[in-house]
Amino acid sequence: MNQSDVSKAGRPRGSSRAMLQEAAAELFLEQTYASTTIEQITRRAGVSRNTFFNYFPAKSDLLWVEVDSWLLALPSALKAALAGGTAQATQPTDAIRHALLALAGGIPAGDVPWALTQTELMGTTLELQASALSRFTTHGAVLTRAVERAAGRQEGDLLAQAFAVAALAASCAAALAWAGAGVARGSLVPFLDAALSPVCDGFRPLLPTR
């Protein structure tokens, strides 16, 4: 076994994911997203193609690492906000707002996806738009179910769906504004609150407490 084999065998499993992210960022900046292949990323990271797919189902998933990590906490944030006996649970739109703001409050100010801050240099605009759809649909469904439960609505209720989609769209707009605000951006919370509050105010009388 040569030194390279020893190095690969001894590499901690978690470090391969970070090295793939770092290699991808470097290559996207050097030659754009579209011109970069998975093979080039794995070669730069020093891992196998199989290792890549252990962490990322597709190349586009590298653009969403931070966002996907944040959204893992969405179900628990919604559950906490909608729990009985809390002030936030008295009104469905306020409960959803509280959950999303709590989620945003746990995101470090410096934890901004590079795919959003370096969009033009990396040429990621079209791919971000395409790969965002599945995430929007998935998390929109999670929010819709939470609104339906909070408001005592039946599955498929139009107003619950409309509010969930509007709240998610406002959250996306806030995240983009936050990412584009530069190094002095601070917390995501005020950006999200500014975008989300008008949506909640508009839907509040339409989705009263059950």
C-alpha cells in the first residue's frame, strides 16, 4: 500500500463531504458550473465517484448544502411552534411565522451559500432555478400540512396551500436579499420578518384559530 492509499484509508468519513464541497466551489469559480464534471470534482477532492454519490445524488445538490442543512430543522420548528399551550399556537399564521423566524435565528450570519453569493462567477443562475423547484414543492407541502393542522382545515384546503406557498416564497425572497447584502448582512431574521409579516397579516383573518 502506497502513501496515497494510506491517506485515503485513514481519511475521516465526514471530511470527504467537505472536500467535495471545497473542490466543487473551486472548480465552479475557475470554469463555471456547466463546464465542471463530477469526475473533475472527485479528482480535485481525491475521492472516488462512488464516494461522491454517497453524499450527493446529483451535481446540483452541491449548490444547496447549507440550505438543505437548514431545512432539516423545519419539521421540528413547526412542531414546537404549533404545540398546544404556547402563545404562538393561538393563531395559525403567527405560529408559522414564529417557526420560520426561529429557524432563521439558528442560521449563522456567515453561513451563506456560496452558490448564491457567487452566482455570476460560477454561472449557477439557471441551475439554481431548475433545482429549486423540487425543494420548493417538498417544503411547501410540509408547510401546508402544518397550516392545515393549525387551522383545523381538511387536506387540500386552498387557503392553507395559498398561505404556505406565499410564506415560502417570502422566505426565499428574504434569503436572496440576505445573501446579496454583503459581509455586513447580519442575521437573516430581520430580512425574513420584513418579507413574511405582510403575508401573515394578509392571511390572518382568512385562517382564524380553530
